[in-house]
Amino acid sequence: MNIDNIEITCGENIYQKAEINKNEKTIDYETSKNLSYTDIISITKGLDVISEFFDVNAAATTAGTGICAVALGKSLEEAVQKTMDSNPIEFMNATVVVSAEVDSDIAKIMKSSNIIVAPKFTKNALEILERRDICYVTINTPLKDYKKFLSEDIKVTPLGTLTQSPNTSELTKDTFKVVSKQKPTVEQIEDAVFAWKIAKHASSQAIVIAKDLKTSAVSQGLHRASVEFALDYSCDMSKEAVLASDMPITVHDVNVAAQGRIGLIMIPQAPKDVLDLADKYNIAVIETGFTNILL
């Protein structure tokens, strides 16, 4: 089913009408079923994340505007399995977005998902999804070109029309800096960059905990409670993991991170009291040099 200026099934609530209109910034895609307003938002959020990892095997689960879990793998099947293991509850009935072709084995893993989004599907995979009445969306535009289609975010409010440019921030060697006495391992740096790319697309005031290129917690929009919430959710999986944040953190957050046995913290900037405490706990600290929010 091609999308072209059609009314979609419903808005955020079933009694709300909604419409999607094709424009010059619309990627080429096809869907097996009509999508709702929330479906479109969820798929877009997943594609935003997966476009960061278009050249590797990546999988992300989303629900509404939230990112549930993200993982990379040596194979796509491994990435999907790691994503499911990271957040098995949300994996059920979630939108799953992947970076490569879905085959029958992968389709079987995603048998409880709501929507599957991928660049390609094998014939056998489609037969499985159709038999289970699962919606699938084929992204015909190459994922490496996805960011070219990003446009301004526009929200019409009673206070006026808000316009915001897309978040195209990237880590660079000029801003990325290890500032702690404890030096991170190569694996920790890889996990930190991975986690930061996810925090970039999460709602502001995000905390992402990750290890072995797999998230164990994604906390969004909770401000000062974000670190505690993420560590509580991550539980034992926070040991030697990295914690990436798009906002400054406090000494309280460092204490909480130490209790969770976090190995590395990636933050926009590290105030002296935060850095001194991290050094006391032998936690590596990386500064990204910029923040995604204004405080």
C-alpha cells in the first residue's frame, strides 16, 4: 500500500481524525496496513535512531514517542534478540525497526510485535507476518540517505507556531574529551558513543545505560529522577556499563551511578565537584562538549 495524501486510521485517540500528506521530504515506503497517527510517530522515532547505525546490524523498539531498547549485533538476528532481551515487556506489541533484510528466522522472533519496519523482507518472512496478521513497512529509501529527508519540527499551539530545526548534532574529536583520571577502555568508548546516539533521539533529559552495544535502560524526560529511574530499571546490567546523558548531572547522580557500578559516564560537561567524585569512585568521564537541552 503506497502512502499518498490519505486519511490514516485515527489520531492519538480513536475518536480523533488524522491525515498524512506526502511532500518533498517524504521518504519512499510501503505499508501492508493503514497506520495510525501514533504508528507514524513511533516508526519515525525508530527510523531516527536506526539511521545512526545504517551500515551495521541494528534493531530498535519504540512505543509512541518513546525509545524502548536498541542493540547492535554481528547479525541482524543477534541485534533483534539483544533488543528483545533488553526490554522483553515492551518488545511485545512494540514497533520494531531494523537496518537490514528480515528473513523467516527473524520474523519468528518478532511474532508478538505490532509493526515491523525494514528495508527488505524475504518472501518467507512476509508469509509469516501475514499469517500472524502483523503490519510490516518496507523502507525503499536507503537508510544512509534518511537524514537528507529530515525537516523542521513544527507544532501549532495556542501560544503560537513553534518551529525547530532537526537535531543533526554529531560527536567530533574537537568536543569529545576524556576528562577523568580513570581512562576508559576501547569497548567502553564504543558503548558510550552508541548510548549517546540513542540519547540524542530520546526525549530531552535522557539517560541511556548500555553495555556490549545493547541498552539496558532508556529514561526520558524525568529530569533529576532520570538517573535513579534508569539504574533501577537496568538493575544488575549496570555493572561496568556506560551512562550517557544529554544533560548535566549532579554529585547525587554520581553517587547513584557508583552504587550501580557504572564504569563510564558521558555528559555534556563535568563540573569540578562531579569530576572529583567520579575520580574518587574510579569512574571514567567523557565530555561531549554540548547539551541537547537548555537549563
